[in-house]
Amino acid sequence: MSKRDAIEQLLGKRRSLEIQETVNTGIQKPVNKKKATFDFDDQFHTELKIFAAKQNKKMVDVVVEAVKEYMRRHKNNPPVE
């Protein structure tokens, strides 16, 4: 094997390790979250997915922002019976 091939092989391994470290770091972040499941009709799900993609956000982030905004707006309103 030539020196160039050896260097390229080492660089390739380093790049792979850097990518792996990035992936592992993202996975290993401690997260305190609870899972919630919602049933959306197909059309709304599609609209939400497209909207999130256009905003360059995850669908869950769009939903969380919307719920937080809703709660903020209605926190002082008496409950409806």
C-alpha cells in the first residue's frame, strides 16, 4: 500500500469516527420527556408534516409550540363546562 493510500485510509477512518461521535453524542444526550400519542386524520397529518418541513422543524416541535401557545393564551380563562 502506498503512503497516499494509507493516509487516505486513515483520514477516511477519522471522518467515520467523527461522524460516529456526532451521532453517538446526539443519541446520548439525557432527555426528560414523556411520550404522547395522538390520532390525527390523514389530511391534517399531511398538512402538519408539510408545514413542519417548510419550517425546517420536526412535527413534534410544531405541535409542542402550538400547545404551549394555546396554553399561554388560555391560562387565565375559566374552564368551560
